[in-house]
Amino acid sequence: MGVRGVPCFIIENKYAVMGAQDPQTLADAIRQVAELKAKGEMEGS
């Protein structure tokens, strides 16, 4: 995955949010991936 920072949150084994991020940034990343998955725009969804 090329992790270069800690903490590192891996979402759906495909997307990574690295480094100390504020809670809103992490929530936005999760929301965006959930939307893609709901639309069927993610591989394996």
C-alpha cells in the first residue's frame, strides 16, 4: 500500500488516509468510498 505515515487508515483495502488527520477528513474519506460503493463504481462492489 505504500504506507508512509502513521496513523494509517485503510478503507476497503484500496484507499489510505495517512498521517494525523482531523476527524472530519477521515469521515469525508469514508463517506466518499461508501458513496462510490453504493453507486457500484468500486471494483467488487
